[in-house]
Amino acid sequence: MVSSVNTNINAMAAIASLNSIGNQMQTTQGAIESGLKVGSAADNPAVFTIAQGLRANVSALGAVSSSLATGVATLQGQTAGATSISNTLNTLLQTVTQAQNETGTALAASNATIKNALNNINAFANATTINGVNLLSTAGTLTVLSNQDGSSTTATTGSASTTAGLGLSGLQVSSSATTISTNSVLTPTANFSAGEVITYQPTGGAAAQTFTFTSSLTPAAGQVSIGASTAASLTSLVNAMQLAGISSVSASATALTATAGALSDSMANGVASGAPASGDTVAFTPSTGGAATTFTWGTAAGDVAVGGTALQSMQNMASAMNAAGVAASVDSSGQLTVAGGTSVATIASGATTTAISSGTASIDMVNNAISKIGQTLSTLGAATVQLKGLADFTDQLSTSVTTSLGAMVDANLSQESAMLSSLQTKQSLAIQSLSLANQGPGALLQLFR
């Protein structure tokens, strides 16, 4: 071994060991202090890059979770308001029903009670504003962020839950109403011919039935004998249809009328009419004396769609009137009942308009309102369930991502603590080794004594 005072190899080795141990101790102490084994890109570039992406995902999921929580709270507030309105309507129906036979002071008291109930309904609807959103005072849509990709979920109420939106404006015990019926009518232009086919299409989507005119006096099933006159042929046609189970038909000397289905003729000897067509209208005037509102079947913006059958057209009209705050309903025969005022139909094919003189119109108005608020409650309830489900999923997903992130970058403190103790021991040994190495050159002095 070469001895030198210029180059102390042992000391240099001890210093290198101390430096290495010091670097390891710095890394270990950093992991213990921060709790992270990968705290910067210098620790592990690939893992740190992935971890930063996961941290961004966790932050985004936190924003989604917050949005969903706000949405749930908003919908719960709307539901509370709608429930109060529903409860008021249930009480209102009882009041209106009990008051049907009342007179004098009792009737006045009932009408005053009705007025107070209507004021409460408006108060509930207008006061239900949560986070700046109110889906009851007007028809509206709540949009809630539901995914970190920016997609959203919506909840929409189809109509306002105020007295106007529920079709209760001006409700009194004796509120008026009208019914509008559009019967399908077949008017012959001449007596029917052999082979001519009359088709009856029932409302509600049932299969059509056909009846063929024949000159035979002993017609087979589905055939109708031609009479000596148009009136006689119509009578034979009604008889054949009724034998086939169609009870909603009748005939005069000049026309066949069906009240629950559509009629058509395969030849030019009969003209069918009855269903509303584009341009036909229904005007409604509230019993409170307000301005009349006109609803038009057609294809322009704001028009009511013409359906494939008279029933469907009337159902479309009822929906449009309900959305405008007019209490309207349709029965299975296509008869439209409009409560809370008078209505007049201008239908090119003709319509029968009948006033309802009894106070039962007020009951119809409240039942219609109960149905509408029920739809609103159903919409709000379904949306609340959906948002709660999304919130639960978002929380679970955030927990999973956070767990994965921790597995990648979190330090094992038990392991790091043991490592620190080991490094401290190594550091002490390295210091002692350096001390011994530094004593080596001093031993050369003994050679010169």
C-alpha cells in the first residue's frame, strides 16, 4: 500500500460514503416529512406525471360532486314546494265537492276558502326559489353538471305550478265549462255502389273494420246490401256495423255519424268529415272576464299539431291548453272538456259545443290541477333519484382514484422510519471511518523520529 500525505484514499472513500448516505437520508427525511415517496418529477418522472393526471381527475370529480349536491338540494326544495301545492289541492277538492249543494252564506264562505287556497298555491310556487332556480313559478329546466367530461343532466317541468299554470284561475264553486265533440260523419253524395268499401277506424289504436256494399239481398259477413235509396243503404250499414259490435254509430236520412272512431269511403259516393284540420281553432274565454285565448291547429310555431285521428288531435289541443293554464281534458271518444270559462270551436268539419251548466266544472278543474302537479312531482322525484345515484357514483369513483393515487405516490412511513434509523447508523460508522482515515497520514511522522 502506498502511503501519501497528498492523497488520502481512505478519507476520500469515507467522504464519498458520507455523501451517499447524506443524499439517502435527505430523500428519506423528505418522504417522512411530506408523506410522499414521489413528491416531484425528480423522484420518478413517469409516476409523477401519472399522479398529476390523477390529481386533476380527483379535483374535477370534486367539482362534479359539488354540482350534484347542489342539484339535489335544489330539487328537494322544489319537491317540498310542489308537495305543499299538492296538499293544498287535495284540501281544495274537498272544499269544492262539499260546496256543490251550498247556497247563501255557506257558499260565500266556501268561495272565500277557495280564494285563500289559490293565494297559498301562488305563494308556495313563487317562494320556492333555491340557488336562484324556481321550476314551479314558471315551467323551466334545471341543468346539473354530472360528469367530469362536462356533460350534464336536466330536469324539466312541463308547466308552471301557479294557479294559472294549473288551470285554476278564477276558480269558484260554480265555475263554467264547455265540451267540444268532433264526430266522424260520412255524407253520401249518391247512393252507394256495389264494391264500395266503408272503413271504420276505432279510436285508441284498435284494428280497423271494413264493410263492403253488395247488390245481393243475402250479404255475407262484412257485406251490406244496397238499399233502394241512400237512406235505406245507410240504415243497412248501421245495422251491419252494430251487428259487428260497433255501438257508437247512428244514421239519419242523409249521413252516418260515429262518435268513437273515424269513417272513410273507398269511392267518391261518400264524403267523410269530422277530424280537426290545419287552420281550425278553439277560442277560450275565462269566466273571470279576462281576454280570450285562441289555439290553432297547424304547423306554424306555437300551433297545435294535427293528429292522425280526431282523438289524437283533441289530445294535442288539451295538452296545449293545459300548458297555457287552461283546464282541459279529453275522454276516450275524443270529447274535449274545457273548464273555467267558455270555449268556442271553429272547425271546418263541424263540431258540437255544449255548455256545462252545473258546478261540476270546478271539480274537473281541481282534478285536472291535481293531475298536473302529480306530473311535476313525478318529474322532480325521478330527477332527484337520478342525481343522488350520480352523486353516490361520483363519490365512489373519487375514492377509487384517490386510493390508486395513494398507492402510487404515498410513502410507507414504517419502512421509511426503519430506513432512516439504518442510515443514521451508517452515517455514524462513516464518520468514524473518516476520523480513522484522517489519522493515517499522522502515522508517517513516526518514521522520521
